Amino acid sequence: MHTVNIHEAKTHLSRLVEEAAQGKSFIIAKAGKPLVKVSSLSEEEKKGVRKTGFMAGEILVPDDFDSMEKEEMMMLFEGKVS
């Protein structure tokens, strides 16, 4: 894996991105210190697959969610809150 400085990355961005897309990862460095690694996306990432239910059991929605703070909301809409 090769390292390029920021100036070189800006100058040759199109070529570097094409190489990374073909599996040739590279590192961008600033003042000789590595900052980021650029690599190609996995097939799943390319497709933008979203996993339904990936947070199942992580979030609890109360039964009265639709009516919570109903009076306060109505007062806000009617401009009655000081």
C-alpha cells in the first residue's frame, strides 16, 4: 500500500480514486504522518443495502407516543405559551 501526500492526492484524485476502486488502497498523509486510508467499498456498501430492523430491541417507543405532551403542543401551535 502506497502513501501520498495531500497535495499529490488533490492533484491526482481521479486516478487515485480509480485505483482504489480497483482494490489498490492508499494512505493520504500530511507532513509525512498518515491521516486516512482510502479503499474500495464492499459489494454490500456499493448497493447501499439497508438492513431493516437492525436496531430491533434497542429502542423503546411508549404506547402513548402519539399523544405525549398533546396539550403543550396544542398550546404552542395556538400561541398560548408564554
